[in-house]
Amino acid sequence: MQIRDIASLIESWAPPSIAWDRDNIGLLVGSPAQKVRRIIVALDAGTGVIREASALRADLIVTHHPLIFRPLARLDPGDRTGGLVATLIRRGMGLYAAHTNLDFTNGGVSQVLAERLGLDGVAPLSPLPDTRKKIVVFVPASHAGGVMQAMAAAGAGRIGNYESCSFASDGVGSFIPGPDADPYTGRRGSLERAAEVRLEMETPGWKVNDVLSAMKSVHPYDEVAFDVYPVEKPDDHRGMGAIGSYPGALTPGTFLKRVARALKARGIRYSGTARRGVRKVAVCGGSGSELTARAVAAGADAFVTADIRYHGFQDHENDILLVDAGHYETEHPAVSTLARHLRSRSELSRNRVKVFESKKGINPVNYFRS
């Protein structure tokens, strides 16, 4: 397999189109055509992880955080980023990052965090605007079934837990084939009316080109009439943060202990309290303090995230139990999920590609206790 194949497996789950537009995701170092036999998955591509990857003879490192976030003005081996990039190039290793697309996708960073805390009924805290499109194509009734099946095989027609979803309505199309046309029915220069089906299917925005190619490959017309429309509704499966609940309320102290144990956090910062106890909980892996107001509006008793500023603790101290459990701590559980996702793909097992979860990734933040 090549790096481009591994990227496709990740992006089918965490599509780049849902990432922040200012994010730097995807292949950061290496060639898409580079062959891959061994992959190591980590939160960051630090010195220890690169040494570990080299010892494992890994061809590709897949991380959550991008090593290169801002444009590099120069590649200086003397600074941290330049030195790490130079090491990757020298050792012939590729580097791929799935950052905010992994944050926002279904089963991504925040949902993994919610599940680690034992929450039930987990859903996005702030759903993304839907990135889906609706493709409408006009096709002879005799070919409607084949076109629908081809579009479905390319990824169209999946809504929630249902596949091959479509809507068809009958009508009559009219056209005059031009002198260079190769009409399926009718004669050049003559007005033709044909019984057609208007076939409608939704598709993820990043799959539009694939679906259109599949549709055209089985459509009998030499010129296919079709339209692509945006679908303007919230995406119930992808979004920023996550929210869920416990069967019964926990005391604030019990909840904080649960967070510390579940995330192996050596220190937790918090403010406020939950007077009715903690039952409904919002979370956001990594820096998610901008979602605090959203958590309050959703009726959460507690909000677990990281990188909260001093005044951020003050702003909602009377509204919610606000918990800063650490950036590394709230995101690291997703590393195992990403590694499992890759291992579960049959394409990797068929090609004998091995996936390792890094044991050398470290939290850059240390804690001192007097």
C-alpha cells in the first residue's frame, strides 16, 4: 500500500472537508506514492516518537497534532520543528496529521473522551453545518435502478443507519440532439420526448466527484442532465465537543475523581459547582473553552475540556462545574481509537501492513507538588 491509500482510509472516517479551514492536516512530510508496511500512531511527532518509529522500521507516522502548523519560512535543523522534519526526511518516514477533522467527526476525539468518562447517549455538543449535497439526475426508467446502485456503491444515499436511500419521480424529458450528438434515443435535429425518472440521492460533500463519476459510468446518455444542491440542515453525527449523561447524579467530588482516574490526570483545575449534582456532562478534547457557553445552554452540569484561561473560570463560575483536565489527557485516548480504526480495515491486513500505537508519546506538561 501507499501513503495515499492510508490517507484515504483515514479520510473516509474523518474527511478533510469538516476541518477548520486554517488547520494544516493531511500529508505533511513525504510522498503520497511512498510504500507503507508499518505505521505508528501518536498524539505528536516528537523526538521520542520518531526514534520509536525508526526502531520499529515504520514508514509512516500518523498523528493528531500537526508538526507543521504555520508555514515554514526556512527549514532550519537547529530549531525544533525544522530538526524533526529534517530527521523524518533523512530516515525516509512520512508524516500524516488528522487534527480538527478527527476532532469533529463521528466517533472522534470528543466522543472518545465522553465514552472514556462513562457517559451514555453521546451526541455532538455543537453540530456542524451539514456538508452533504443532494445529487439529482434524470435517467431513463430502464436504467434508474442501475444508476442508483452505482451511486450508492460510491457513497451516496447513506442517511444515519440507512443505506441506498433515494427518491424517484416519473416525468417526461425533452431535447433536440445536435449534429455531433450520439443520442441514446431519438434523431439528430428532431425534438424528442422521453419518459425519464428524476432520481435524488444525498451524498457527503467530499464524495460528490466519486458519485458523479460512478453515475456517469452507467448512465446511457452521452450528455447527462444532473444538478448538485447543498443540504442545509445540521449534521447530527459530526460537530464540536460532545454531550452525554449518567443514569444518576454524581457529587462534584465523585465526578472529579472519576475524571482524574479515567484520564490518568495528575492534576485538575476547576471552578464552580453543580448544586444538583453532576448528571449531564459536556466535553471537548483539547482547547475547547469557547464552547463553555454552549455547554451551559445545553443544560450541562459540568464541562470537561482543557487550556481554560483565568478569566474563563470566572465567567461561568455560577453556571457550571468547569473542569480543565489537561490538553494531553483529554486528547490522548483518541490515539488508541485511531490505531484501532486502521487495524480494522481489511485493506491493511490483506497487504500485511502493521499498525503500532506509540508508547513513547509524552505529555509536555509536568506537575510539581510541594
